[in-house]
Amino acid sequence: MGLKSRLKSLKKFNGLRKLVDTANDGQQAVDMVHAGLDEGITYCLIIMDLSMPIMDGFEATEAIRDI
């Protein structure tokens, strides 16, 4: 998801007073989910770009599902 699209989407979610996190790549997304679980945080929705650097969205999604 491009930066402009991401910011536009975040504005909609932030207007609903929901906590929104963003990751710059797939590995960071997986790490955020791991860290969240350690802190008692669970994500209700994860929107994944399929062509991210370091770890693409397909690999990241599989890794998150395996958690």
C-alpha cells in the first residue's frame, strides 16, 4: 500500500478512536505481532501489502498465522 493510501486509511481509523500501527515491511509486521502478544495486545485486523521489502506479504501472513 502506498504511503498516501496508507495515510488516508489511517485517518479514517483514527477518526473512530482506534489504535493503528503501521509496519514498513513484512518482517517488521511479524515482529510487531510477536511483541504485541508479549504485552497482551492482539490485533483485530491486519491489512497486508503483498509486495513489501525484506519479507513479502505472503510470507508475513503465513508467519503471523503460525504464531
